[in-house]
Amino acid sequence: QVQLVESGGGLVQAGGSLRLSCAASGNIFRLNAMGWYRQAPGKQRELVAIITSGGFTNYADSVKGRFTISRDNAKNTVYLQMNILKPEDTAVYYCNVLQRATNYWGQGTQVTVSS
């Protein structure tokens, strides 16, 4: 079993930046893809960014050029650097880790961007 601990969420003004971190612990053997999802009120959960074990990344069109996902395999941690934040980025952000065929989720961290 994998446990995920998220940090870095909070309140920020439009145009500001936040850096989310998600540290995996427990059975961290052979972690595959790691990513971030978000869910805004009244909307479905959507993929924000994902990074594979080989370093390949993919982003939602709405965050391209503003967000950067990275991972530190030695620390079993995935990061999401969020720049030029917009009010529409307001959501609960969830860390996700794929280990073989099993998905693990964090508790979620609130990101609120004020106009």
C-alpha cells in the first residue's frame, strides 16, 4: 500500500505562484506514472499534469506554459510548480501515483486563486 502526503496548497492572488508537493511512502517499490488532478465545484475531476517514470510529461491545455510537473525519484516525490495562476485554477488538487496497475490518491489540497 502507498500513502501520499500533499503540501503546498493555499490562497494566492491571480498572477501568483504555488508549488505543490506530494511524497509517497509505504510500498514505494516500482512507482510508475505520477500526476496531479483537480476538481472544481460542479465539475468532474480532470487531469492537470502527469509524468512517467521515464520523465515524459503531459499537460492539460489549460495549464500548458504555466505549470510544470517534476519528480524526484530518490525522494519518491512529485511536484507541481504553478505560475501565473488564474481564478479558474481554483480547485482541490489531488496527487496520483500509479504502481503497476493500481492507482493511489492523496487526500487533496485546496488551491484558491483570488481575482
